[in-house]
Amino acid sequence: MSTKRISDDLGKMGENTFLLLCKDTGFIANSSDDDKGGWDIEIENFRGDDFCFSNHSYFVGRIQVKASQTFKMSVSLTFSNLLNLIQFSGASFVMYFEYGDDGILPSRGYLREIDKSLSREILVTLRERQLKNKKFRLNKNKYTVKFGNQHLISMTGPSLREAINKYVGKDFKEYIAQKVSYLNSFEKETGLFGVTLNIKGGETNIKRFVDALIGFDVSFQGVSQIYSTTMGIADSENQVSSQDATEMPLKIGPKEDLQPIVTVSISLEPHGKQYHFPGRLFSTPSFIPEELSKHRIKTPLFDLVLETVNISGELCMNPSFNFTDIFQVEVITSIKEFSLLNELMLESNKTNEFYIAINSADKEEKMAPMKLSYKEPIFPEEFEYFKGAVDALYNRASRLNLNDAMISSRELRDKQEKLYLYSKDKFEFAEPVTMEFGDERTRHFNEKEIKLFDSVIFSCKVNFSDKVLVSLYLFQGELSYGKNAAYSGRFKNADHVKDFVFEIDNSDINNIVDEAEKFILQQFREKGLNPFDS
């Protein structure tokens, strides 16, 4: 004949069983004298006579013990008790025993940690119920903690210790630090704002909304409602009612630095040379219908968009490829990538198609290349001159280990005339090159004195994102007074003298270069030249 055990008796049996398990494995166990504390037993490791300066492994935990005669693999706990366990500055667990109709030992036992995931579920549920029930009380409302086979332990002390060690790890201080971290993150979720968007209008407006979701700088028509949240749950106060909301142009967009990094590989033949460019992958969120989904790979120099299209009743990804207009938009990327783009543009004149693959560093599987039709972009006339200047700088940057240094397209455009100096180390001009130099601060020489000089040291300064390259060149020729500047020179040749690479924040660049110029001037004088001395 089955017997129904009294609830209080079951509770005491569960606590006593847990105390026996602690004795069996050497845990010190202390029972709570106050039911309002939210826990039944506090446990810690037995220290004994040993003393260790490290307290990494000195574990302390609180246990809420529950017992039942029904095999339901779940228990209900008040929110007040659960909050005490969540906020305890140690490890917290729920121990659940299931007893049969007779016998003093449980049939099964389950141990579940109050970890980050469960804590968040409890707090979210708490917030939802608070909003629904204005008379909500923590000690009168309960949350059901469920157990699975992964929480099952055998009825021995070593099994209990093994389960706790699995949850806590070897370094208890690190465990506590992680718990404090996620509790702080929960606290920060209070007072955040949520937004509800209602997108109206025709197909064009919907597509603009989708484009905004993958990082394009576009606006769309819609209604937005902003509200405060707690644990991601909308607060009942401060919400804008739909009838008060006004349709207006809206702009949203994902954070670029949070998007996954991928590598775009371009080749002009199926197994030809590949040009690799790093980029960010933007994808439409899962709530966007499949027929509207898009992917965008954004690199500084081009965009690759994969758009869903319906072909004969099947949804397929249609790729499109667009270069960034670096003459209208400031682009910052490595000098190497600018040079790779130049080479790709030169080689692409020979074909009307190319192949492209997208791969991620964290995935071993490699994507098969897609074949795309290619239409050569229309660049302004200055592109050829710009291309030559970039390639010249890249050759020098490679020698100086600056090929991966970041630089802006504006800096390249502004300095493109001077950048040709980097194309080689010696120049013999077919016709004399006229250059004017100097200003009111330049040292004054009379006409007779100026003609005694046979050369000038010029400097070329290139600003990368975190480096500065300063290069010195010796131009040889005849000097005279200038029309638009203090002096003028008709030079027949030029030689590269020296390169300097500085950190961008070095405030002493000018002084260092000036001192170097003085030393170099003296060296050339010793060789029989007479360089201009400013």
C-alpha cells in the first residue's frame, strides 16, 4: 500500500540526505536557521591543518534543497529565494531529490547550478510577471526550475563533489569574477531602450529598409516607437502609442565592427592568380522573409551584394559587384590593397568575366568561386596617373615593411605628383625639370650667390594612419630666382638619398629631419657638390 509522505517530512529527509552526502565527501555543511534566507545548506571545503597562500580553490556554495514524492523532474521556488541565490557572491545550486513510497533514501537526485543562463531566464520571467500583475509579490509568486538527465547525480559524496567541481572549475576566484561580470551586465540592461519599427509603403521602400539593415546609408519611410526596457522587456511606462507616432524618414544600421570578417578572393580565370581583400559580412536578420534576404560583403574598395531572386520558381542568390569611387569618397585601407586594385584593373581589361569566392578564417570549408560578368568601371582621366603614383609608393613601402600600413585615398590624391619620386632611386630627365621652392622664411642669397649652388635637397612626406614616411631626394641643376617662390631650379637628374619612418604621434619629426639634412649636406659638400643651404 502506497503512502503519501508529509511535505515537511520530505523536506527534512532531503536536507538530511544532502548532509550525509557532504559528510561522505568531506564538505563542511551548515544548515540555515532562517527560511527567509533563500537557502537551506551552505557548504565549503574542509581546510584542516594545511595552509596555502592561494585561495583559488576555496569553494563556498549555497544549496536550496527540495524533495518530492512525484517524479516530475521540476520544483517551484519563490522569486525571493531565487533572487537570494542569484545575488549570492558564491556558487548557488538547487538540489532536488525524488522519493518513492517507502524507504529513507531517495530514488534519484538532481543538482542544477543557478548559472548565467538560468539567472537570466528567472529575471526575465520576473519582469514579465511584474508588468502583468501590479500587486506582484516576490515571496508569493514562484518560478519552476526544471531538471534533465544532465543534472542527475548518483547518491554518493564523490558524485556530488564531481558535479560541483564540473560547474565551478578549479579557480573559484575566476568563477566569482565571471559571476560578478554577468550580474553587472544584467544590471546594465535596466534602462536601455527598445525600438519598434513599422515599415509601410511599396516595394521600393521595403527594399530601402532591407538595404539599411545591411549597412547602406539610406533612409526609408516608417513609424518608430521608442520605449524603455528592463532585461529586454518593455516597460509599461513611457511607451509611445501607435496613434501618436508619425511616419517619417528613418535611418538605422548595424555596427560595422561587430560584423564577421571575411576574405574576398577575386580571379580573372577559374584557376588564375587570386587577389585577396578583407571585408565585413552584413546579412539581413532572420525576421526578414527569405525572398527579401540579402548579404553584403563590404570592403574599403568595393561592395559585393548577394540578393535573393526568383528564377523559375526557385529562390537563388544573384551577385552584383560595385567599386567604390575613391575620387569622390575618402577610403582608408592598406597601400597594398590600393596597389592590388590597380593590378586587378589593369588585368581586367583582357576579360569580360571574373571569379569570386568568399571565405571566413574561422571556417575550414572553402567556398567554390562564383562566375560573374564583368563590366569595366568608368574612372576619371586622372586614374592612370593616380595608379602610377600608388604603385610607386607601394614599391617603396614594401622595402620599408609598410605594405600593410593604412592610408587614405585623399592623401594619395593630394600627394600623387610627389609620389612618382618613389618609382625608382635615380632619375635622368630627358628635358630639365623646373621646380620652385622657398618662401619668406628661406635664407636670402643674391643672384651671384644663388648661381653657385648646384643642387637642392627636397623632402617628400606621406602620412599613413599610424606612420609617417619622410624621404629625402637630391635634385641637381641650375638655380635662380623664382617667379612664384623665392627660388627656382632647372634640374637634370635626381637621386633618392634617405627614408625616415616615424610613429604618427612623434612630435619631433621636423627637428630630426632637419638635423639629418644638415649632416647629408655636409656629406655632399665633401664629395664636391654644393647643395643649397636654407
